[in-house]
Amino acid sequence: MILLPRSVKIYIAVEPVSLRKSFEGLSNAVRCELGRDPLSGHVFIFLNRRGNQVKMLVWTRGGFTILHKRLERGRFSFPARVTATATSVEIDGHELSMLLEGLEVAREPHARRWEPRRDAPSTPV
């Protein structure tokens, strides 16, 4: 299980990427192909053409971290909400966990859970 703060967004690149790329190559792909800042602290996911490998790039204190996973059987499922003009798709932590386990991401939207309002003023304790 990967625990990420709510402020961290997770993006999956729509187009397959050569996973021979390392830190510089993937960070350039984030900048040029996704139009995002690789130093933002958000998580960026890249799949290979065959769909059996995934690389995750994230900037943490002091440097980049890459997670690379290969499935021995099957393929990683891709979110169904991809549009023709999208360069990336934003997913939540639950979908990331399912993706990394090689499970089919549900086509139906999951039940919405209660979340505090982001614009609510904080009360002193």
C-alpha cells in the first residue's frame, strides 16, 4: 500500500514510453509530453507499449525516486476515461494501488466518500 497526502496528484501518461529512460529521460517526458513540472512532488506513471511494465517517477526531498514494476503475466489496466486530446489521466490513490497490483480498475465510478471541504477555515485547537 502506498500512502500519499491528498495534495499529491497522480498522473498516468496516455502514450506508451520507452522504459529504458531513467531519471532525466522521464523528467523530460513529464515536462515536454505531459506539460507538467517533475519537481512538483506529484506522481507520474508511465507504461510501456506492451502494457506489462510500469515506471513511477516522483520528486522527494533530495532527489527523484523511480519505482519500476513488471508483471510476469497479464497487462496493467488503463483507466477508461481517456479522451483523444488527453496527454495524461489523473487517478486517485486507490486506483494507483489497483494498477500496481495488476488488477482491473473498475469501469464504474466508486462510491464517493466524505471529504472535508478544501475551502473550510481551520478552527484553532
